[in-house]
Amino acid sequence: MRITLMAFAITFSTICFGQVHQPRIFLFVPGAFDGGWDYAKVDSVLSAKGDIVYRPTLTGLGERAHLSNENINLSTYIADIVNVIKFENLQNIILVGHSYGGMVIAGVAEQLPDRIREIIYLDAMVPNDGESAQTIATVGGLWDIMMKPNIKGNFVIPAYLTQYDVPQSLKTFTEPLKISNPLVKKIKTVFIAMTKDGVSSSMIDKMGTDRAKERNWKIYTLEGGHYAMREQPENLADKLRAVVDDNQ
């Protein structure tokens, strides 16, 4: 189906403009407790404009909640996305990670840097070598406020989110990430910070924005709440396209 859509996009572009414009491939990695379902509207907007979208759900979350178990960890999530890339034979990917998803895309980049065209951290965690999501969330103050109080057994329970957000294995937050592949630094990488009245969250700044600045990444902003894919999917899709165009 994806191949058919790509062929159509190329044919349509050739007929209308007399030249081939290869559609861009967006691969979305959701944040904690979330799933690919949350990107359906963003998918529709991008696909309507000729882009190809993949929005997998990580093991044990969303429609894969029946697979949930306490042994799922960060490595499981990284393998989820790595296998999508390998089995779909994806190349030249625009890899987008939201919130906790920043941990996952950092791990994917470590393994498959040659498959990635650009990395976009969307209001996301930016890990250093040896850090876990818990480490970063503690630095930002998020762990003690929203995560630690909601640990039930070996799971973290979502707070104040939608009915489709489900508990997530504690190990996905506590497993540290090894970062050592020098090729990752060659990938175009940017950060999009969500803002309110032009000001980003101090919590997100500590977990992501400030770290992106230290790496000299381009920083973009989008006015609105943390869950842009829910609250303003059209604006998010347009922002992503603009960011990619700006970095060609």
C-alpha cells in the first residue's frame, strides 16, 4: 500500500510539474503511555500533501496493550522502531520523537544512522550517554511530580491524559541508554519546543531544549500545549514540513 501511494505521488507530481519530487518519509515515535493512534490526523494532513507516514505503536501501549508486561524496557522500544525501518526497508527517514520518544529515537539513531535523513525532537527528552528517562525526568522535576507518585508495582500509571493512554513498564524509564556512535552527530538534528505566550516550559527546557542548545541544534518553536498532535495536528504537520524544508 505504501509503495502504491508513493508511486501515485511521484506520477502526480510528474504530470503536474514535469519533474519527480520524491515524497518525504516521516516516522513518528510517540511519548510515554501513548501510541501511533495519536498521529492519525497528522498522518492524514501529511499524506494529503504527498508525504509518507509511519506511526507505529510501541510494545504494550495503545492497541498493543494486550502485550504489556513488566519486562518491556527501553531496548524493546528501540527494537520496535528499528524493526519497522528494517522490515519496511525505509531509507532517508525523518525521525520524529515526542516527549519520552526522544529516548527511543536516540537509541534508534545509534543503530541505524545511515537510514536517517533528519531527527526531530518534539518537546522531547534529549539523553546523554548512560542516562535513563528517569534520570532526565528527575533533572527536569517531572519524576517526583508526575511519575514517582504514579508507580504501581512494576508500572507507571498515566496521569491526566486520555482514556487511550495506558500504564507503561517501569523498566522503560529506568534502563539507561548507551550513546557512542559518532555517525549520529552527522545527522541533521533539530528541536521543536512547544511554547505558551512565546515561553517554553522550564521542565522541558531542562530535559530537552537546554541540551539541544548545548549541541548547537536549531531550535524551533510552536505555540501550544505539549500534545500538539492532539490539540493542533494541522499546525504540527505544517510546522514539521517547514522545519524539514528549512534544513534541506
